Amino acid sequence: MSDKRPKKDAVEVSSQPIQDELGAIKDRLSAIETIQSISNAPVVKQYVQEHLKTKDAQRIMKECEEPKTKSHLQTKFDYKSKQALDHHLKPLRDADLIREKVEADGTIVFEWSNLFRRLPKSTIKSILGDTK
């Protein structure tokens, strides 16, 4: 059976007030997440330490303070394959310590999650040691 109805052109609707409201909601959510991370810093610190038991996990976390590509991480830590790197990235992503982000140019990078990034700098330093 074939559909004989005329095809409708796709219409993209964009509303500036809706976009502005979405931005405001994201800002409020970000502020709430920051307050939550700071007020629960001791609990979050313990959680992070439980997931950074291997040297590889600690090194990847230190390196991802700034966004890094998979190929950069693979080269930096001399992993022979992407699967070897994925073996160490997966637990960090599952624990919400590292997040994957798509840059404007389409490049996929890994960086600290908001949960980790919003900890006080002194707490991050005590977990990772001196960064760089």
C-alpha cells in the first residue's frame, strides 16, 4: 500500500523567547548543581576517590582538566588501541567523572564532568595532586 498524500515540507520553528527561557533554566540548574557539589564536597570527594583507584584513572583525570580528544589521550598515555583507552575511560564515564562533549567543529572531546569540576579547587588538588 502506498501513501498518496502530498509530502509536507519540514518547517523549523525557533522562538527567541523560548530560547532565552531555556538559557535561563540552564543557568539556574547550573547554579543549583554548583551549590550541591560544594555543600556535599566531602561526600563527592569520597565518591571520586573510590573511582580513582588506578594510576591510569588518575592520569586521565589530570589530563582531562582541559578538553582532550581520544587520539590525544591514546598518544599521551601510549595505549596501543582505542579499546585499551576505552577500558580506562568507561569506568570514569559511568561514574560521571568524565563527560564526552561535541565541540562546534564536530570534534569529540573528553573533559571533567560538572560533578567533579565544581568541587573546590583545594579538594580537586588533594584528589589529583599537583595538576600538570
